[in-house]
Amino acid sequence: MSALTSYIGLVCGKIIDLIVRALALSRIHPNVLTFLGLLINIWRRSVRRRTFSGCGAGADRRRPVRYVDGRVARETNRVTRFGGFFDSVLDRYSDLALLMGCWSTMLTSTVSSTLC
């Protein structure tokens, strides 16, 4: 089992490396990637409501952006204290958007099931 998870980690790591290199070559600023990750998470929570049980499953869809922005900053030598702070704060806002989306989905499903 350990060999399988190591292989999956190796393959996914190579894919993320290719994405990081492509983004570094595109010269996009890492803070822009961080902000785009926040917008993606807010959009997913506000537009695409699902059942409450599947609410947390969408949290992992933004994870690649969380991994990539810091690696792009290191790859392009754009690591700053502000960038680290900005990334940390926007990650917390993304978590808040996730929790608020799950909370509103839970309330909506609870209200609709009690009204029927």
C-alpha cells in the first residue's frame, strides 16, 4: 500500500511541477494566483450549491492553487513577507467562504425539508 501512495505522490508531484513551470514562464505574479484561488472558492460556494454531505468535497478542488502559488513565488524568486502574509490571510478567507457555503447549504436543506 505504501508503494502505491508513493507512486501517486510522485506522479502528482510531477504534474504540479509542470504546472508551476508553465505559470513561472507565463510571468504571472504569485499574489494574482492567490487572489484567483480566493475568487474560485467564493464562486464555487455561492454559485454551485450542492447537498450538505457533498459540501466539503469541493474544498479539495482549490487545493492545487494553494500549492502552486507559493511554489511559483519560489521558482520566480518573488518570495516576499507581504506575499506570505497575503497568502495566509486569503487562505483564511477561502476557508470562511467554504464554511459559509456549507452553512447556507445546510440551512437551505434543513428549511426545505421541514417545509415539505
